[in-house]
Amino acid sequence: MNELSTTSQTTPRRVTILGSTGSIGTQALDVIRSHPDRFELVGLSASNNAEMLEKQAKEFSPEFVALENGDAKNGGSDSLRNLDAEAFVGSGSASELAKAPTDVVLNGVVGFAGLAATVSALEAGNRVALANKESIVAGGGWVMSLAKDNPIIPVDSEHSAIFQCIEGRDSSEISGILLTASGGPFFGTEKGKLADAGPEDALAHPTWSMGVKNTLDSATMMNKGLEVIEAHHLFGVPFDDIKVVVHRQSVVHGGVMFEDGATILHASTPSMKLPISYGMLYPERVDVSVGATPFDGVSWTFDEPRNDVFRCLPLAYEAGRLGGAYPVVLNAANEVAVEAFLEGGIKFLAVADLIEKTLEAAPDFGAMEDMEATTAADSWARKEAKRKVKEVQ
Ligand code: MG
């Protein structure tokens, strides 16, 4: 048992929130707002939104604030420096904040940008509650080795579910992992009709309330692809033993299959407040007002993913199996593709084409064992993917 798990419930949990103005961050602050006696806010960081960060800091009085892209233009430096908190402003601020002594760093940064802060928090000995799946996809075995003595608490809803099902079991008993996917807004749509799907269609998620990046990744199934790689590293399970099923109701979030044929599933009303509060308070639970899991007159369905249409999922399995820089390249190309799609630069089905072409062009980058090598592969892939946008239009 580590120190935190025996801490009395009356001791507030000291929390640092990275990405406090985003979807994860604002929901985390909602949880803290409804349980003020359970938390003490150490720090808040945002990417660009100085105004909202300032408002949050005035309400929650953290010791530190950080604005990653703060400059005179967005008023970042001035308004934050007038607060009753120490301010970090500019590139690397979130990583700086992540080092400040705290019980848990909730990383809700979007995309590859979250990796540096995860590494920084782990190196400083801080526990990480991780909503930034890209940290594990790109950081892989290297990041997991930094978390050897200080396990990461997953906040991705599926991985939080699996983490809860797996706890206390010996790895030799585990025969597989079940990852559920909602299927996004297009699961039943004919391939022909997807050709002209625009951003508004792709962002209309049927069951989850998430940020733009995750919602779009959910429509392409890349979200599940990244989560397969994330699960492989977090739980040490081979890719062949990770099964993805489409579960339209989004009530069963994941499960663990055992040697004897039993599967333990985790179910709840779909709300990110559950994995967020569990990640911040682990191993304790609080009521986050999402209600009990519905059982009266409901049906649960499980379907095979349509890998011929939504090709991002098989591409992610392939990149994950190849290892090395391939998951880094997959992730970077996806971030470029998502942006290009949102700006109208490529069609919905070309997202997978762009990622595939970038993976095919990747040279051997060697092992990904530090920030420098990982950043080099990421930068190469971004440039290459941007160059190939014209080829897939
Ligand atoms: Mg998820």
C-alpha cells in the first residue's frame, strides 16, 4: 500500500490540473466545486485562454498558474501576474508547474503537447492522473518506465474502467482486455455517404461530451486506435489480446478477461466526471451526481468494428505492433489530419489515407527513449503529413 491509499478521507487531496480550461479541466473543477473539503488546488495551467484561467484562479486560489502560450498579445503575462499566485508564462510552463510538489497531477492537455508535462511530473515524483492518452501512445515503454514506482492512474474512461477491473489481480491470470467504442456518429453510415461528411457531422457525438479532438478521433475510430496502444502499455497486455467492440450505449466502458473464461466488466452512466474524480481521489470515490447505472429495461449491444470503413483502428494496431517511432508518427499524422479535416483541407475518409501514407514514408528513427528522440520523430511526421495533404485530397 502506498502512502496515499491510507490517507484519511478528511485530508484534502492536493491537485494540480494541466489543461484547466479544456473539457477535462473544467469537469475536474466542477468535481472540486461540489466537494471543496476534499481538494486543495496546487496549480492550474492552460494553453491559450488567459481570461478563463484568470477567472478560475480567482475562484479556486491555486498556489501556481501557468499559461503555455501566454504573451502580451493575449494579455497572459499581465493579468496572471496580478493574481495572488506564482505565475509561469510561456513555452514549457505546464512542465514547470507539473514539477511543483502535489499529491496528483491531472493531465488534461490535448495531444502530443501533453507528453512533456507527464514526463516532468513523473520525474519530479508526482503521481499522474492521465487523461492525455498521447503521452502513453508517443512515450510508450519509456514513459511507463518512469512510472514504475509511481503508477499512472488512467483517466481515459475505458482505461479507468479496466484499471478498476484489473486491480489486485496477478498479471498471469489475465488473458485479455476488452475496450468498448461508442462507434461515434457514423457507425451505421454507409461508406458512400461518409465521403462528404463535414466537421459538424463528425462532431455530433451520440453519447459522450468531450473536447473537439477526442470527438473527431471518435468519429474516425482513431480514438480507439490510440486507446489500444495506451492499453497495451498501461496494462502490459499484447496487442493480440486487446479486443475492441462497438457498444452503442456507452455504459460498459471496458473489461478484463481472465484465464478461467470469466470477464469482469465496468459499467456506469457515460460521464467523464467519474474517471476524473477517481483519478484525482484514487482509491476513494465521491458522488459526482451522474446517478446510478441504468438497468431497468435497457439492452446492451456489442458489435464488431467496421475496420474496412474506419481504417484508423487497424492502422493503430499495426503501428503499435511495429513499435519504435511508428506510434509517434501515427499520432502526429493524426493530429495534422484532424486539423486539416476541420479546416476543410481533406475529406473525412482521407484522414486514414494521410496517416497511412505518413507511416509508409517513416524512416528508422531508432529507439524512443527520451524527449529528444520522440520530439524529432513527431516533428518529422508533422512536416511529412502536411506535405502529403495535397496527395490525399
Ligand atoms: Mg476514452
